[in-house]
Amino acid sequence: MDLFRGCRSSQAPVDPTLMPVQFVRNAQTAHPTGDPNFEVKQCIGHSGITEAESDPFLMCDEFGPMPSRNEAYGDDSDKGFDVGWHPHCGMEILSYMIAGKGRHADSMGNRETFDSPGFQWISVGSGIEHAEGGGTPKGEIGHGFQIWLRMPIANMSDDPRYGTVTPTEIPQVTLEEGLVRVIAGPLDGLVGPAQFAVTVQMLDVELEPGAEWSYTCPDNMDNAMFYAFKGSAMLNGSSPLQAQQIARFDTSAGPRTTLLTAGSGGYRGLVFTGKMTKEKILQHGPFVCSSRAQLDGMFSKYQSGKFPPKRVPWNYRDASQRPMPDA
């Protein structure tokens, strides 16, 4: 039995007017930092949907919900990062908090803490170093997602870009029995504030028990997936989707619309839709490159202290070195 494949969609009759569900799979437990005490549910990545199936998404790790075990620290401190300083190159990153507080510091000189639901996005390009976590006060619940996306090879040498988005800055589409937060890409005339080099639509969908939501995959995108993290739903009236499961749709079959009906406990989940790059890439941990030579060069730069190539002139790992803003 292949545990990594979770379960196939239901064998109930399929509505030919709706976008078919290709499969439903279970998210798997992973330990991305190597610490056995820190586990996530991974629905995209090494233990979830494969790279070819998830393009342009590389990884989605759900952490929490769990109470914070440590004291919170602010932007003026170098203490308390849950994930210490580490590099990235050649990818896009979204850190989305739905409970607790996000906290971040990076080689571009950014140091920010943000409330939930809120997020930070990074279009990494040529490379960054950053540290994360430690913003949620001890005993309070933290819950969120770390999502990695491909970056077109043509943009892998771009200077890094960054943004933080607070709860009031996330556009929302109000439904009769729920709401949709627009994180990236278009929906109903709104555009999400996350700015990536790849073409994606990322949504946070929250529905009351029994509510229905009709979703249409944008014409310029060819990969659509739903990840449930609270409650349950029925897709197209025939395919059940439980919490910590991900569904992938067949966008090649004609219909581009699917119908989601929330279960008795309501539903909350993420929509991952995008245009597949279909480019050959090479990934080694947080480094994504177009070739072995480029990957070897990145490791050489990192080991010799020449990474990241674009960075602030002060010691960004030391909060006391950060210049004071102009009065």
C-alpha cells in the first residue's frame, strides 16, 4: 500500500460539467529543521504531492496549531528565533500566519513582526539569509504555513524583493456564508498583495457548515489544488476532502469550475492555483538552481562568505547595527 498517495477521489458518479478531481492525498508528517520536537504537516514537497504535480509550487508546510513554548521577542532583539539564520536562493516564499504573530529578520535589513491573519512574501532571486519565528507570546496559539514556490529561471538572478501584509491589508471577498482572503493573484476584481515572479492565485477560503462555494480556475493557469486544514468538504458532490488532505484537479479535461460544499463542522482551506513553468530545476534544501554548476557555485559563495550577493552594508544579524530611521 502506498501511504504517500493517500486516497483517490470517490467512485461516486462524476458531474461532467465540473472540473474533475484527479486525486486526494493525505499530508504527511515531516521535520523540516531536523528537530524531532518540531513537526509539520507537509502536503506539497518531499512527502506530499510531487514536484511535477505541484508546479509552480514547491512546498507547503503547515505548523500548529500549538501553544508557544517560549517568550516573545520584538524586532529589536536577536533572541528567540524559532528557525535561526539560514539561506535561500532561486525561489519565492510565503509565510502565512492564521494564529499568533509572525516575526522575521533578513539580509535586506528587514525586521518585522505582524499579526494574524497576515503574511510576509519574499521573491528571493539571487539570494537572502533570514531568521523566523519567536513573535507569539508564551502560551498563545500559533498556526501557520511556510510555502515555497518556483521562480522562473530567467528571474533567478534578480535582486530579492520583500513585503509584509497585515490583516487589514488582505483583500476579502464576502460570501453569503463565508469569506475568501485573496493572498496572491486575482479574484472577483481584487488582486492579492503577494508579488511573485510566477503566475499564481493563492486564496484562504473560510465557509460555514453546509455552505457552497463555486470556484473557477483562471484561464491563464493550468494547475489547481485545494488543501483543507480545518473541517471538511465535498468536491463536486462526489469527492470528500478532509482536514490535512490536498486535492488536485484535472484542468485539461474541459470544465474549469468546481463546486465545494462545506461539511457539518465548516471548512477552511487554501487554494493553490498557478501556471506551470515546466522548467527543469535542481533543488537542494533551500537552494533552487537551474543547473548543477549553478548549485555548486551557490554553495561555494555561501561557504566563502560571499552569499547573499545583495545585502545591506551593516551586520544584519545584529539588531543593534540597524540604522535608526530618519526622524
